[in-house]
Amino acid sequence: DAGVIQSPRHEVTEMGQEVTLRCKPISGHNSLFWYRQTMMRGLELLIYFNNNVPIDDSGMPEDRFSAKMPNASFSTLKIQPSEPRDSAVYFCASSFELGGRPYNEQFFGPGTRLTVL
Amino acid sequence: DQQVKQNSPSLSVQEGRISILNCDYTNSMFDYFLWYKKYPAEGPTFLISISSIKDKNEDGRFTVFLNKSAKHLSLHIVPSQPGDSAVYFCAASAIRAGGGADGLTFGKGTHLIIQP
């Protein structure tokens, strides 16, 4: 049973370059979340989608960040242009929301470690 | 401003003893609380959760206690085992109108070390 898949696992790039992180949620899940982990701020929510629609993007740091979910099995998080302060581990998580249930567990991927030089 | 706080960055406990990890929150809209466990180079893994209508939830060696009036929750692990050594994150969420939950707000984590 495949969990949440993220690629690449590691990315090293130079300041100013475009970076695209990819996520494949667990099949059948209808909610997808992007988180970022840094030493200073810990794990913070960037954006989440429900049924491929962005619900809350208030955590996206600035316009350089964008996220898409073109279909139920794929999402991207793009940074353009990248800056050294974007260096962090980016996690994707997915869950299945069933109407009437208060909460469903989020399953996390292994993360993408991004280093911007 | 941190809405979920874990004030102990690390905790060392002897194998077989009880581990108690603490978490405080400030946002009164939070009504669902979770604990995640994380090993290096892996994503967080769900451990146990509790709804705000309860004050205790138990799953094997793990028990979570919620004190709503104090806005405090704790995770008890009894007995502690070497495999429990990991970073533990407290997280909170608010339930959206119509069902489903918002994304999680995490604490900064507590590194639990189980000494043999």
C-alpha cells in the first residue's frame, strides 16, 4: 500500500532558480496539505486543497510560492524565484474527508529537503 | 505568535518508566488535538488524537489527556520503550462548518530520548 509520494527527496538549487516540488496523495484521499518545516518556525501549514480546490492558502509566505492540484492524484508546489530563506523540508500530507466526521488523520509523505544556495 | 507550544525541546526518560509530554495552546477555536511522532528523514506519523468533547483517550501504551479550561494537553507513554525515541509533535485543528477540518497547527516538537 503506497503512502504519500513526494519527489524529489532532495533538491539543491541556486538563488533565483525555479523549484517545483511534487506530491502524489494516497489513492482515494480527497484532501491534500502542504507543510514546511524550518528550525525557526517548526512545521507550518502552507496551503490545503479539498477535492482539488484550494481551501486556505493563507500560509503561503509570498507571491513567489504557488500550488496547484490539477487532479486528485497530483499536486505541485512551485517557488519562483527561489531564495536562500526558502531552504526547508517541505511535506505533503493527504487525508480522506467524509461528510459528518469531525476529523480524519493526515498521512504525511517523507518530505523534500530543499537547499537554496 | 505560536498558537501551539511545546515548552520542552527534549526529554530523557529511562526505559520502562512513564514519559509525559506536554503541550499548551492559545486558540480557543481548536477542537481537535493530535500527537504525531517523527523519526529523522521521515514524515510525521499519526499517533493518537482527542476531540474537545473528551478529556482522555487511550490506545495501548499511549494516553492523551485534555484539560480544556487550562488549554493544556499531555501525552503519556507507559511503559517507555527504546523504539519510542523520536520527536513528538502536538498539533491542533479547528473543525470547519459542514464537517472536515482545517490544516494542522503544530508545536515545535519535543525530542524524547529513552535511556536503556
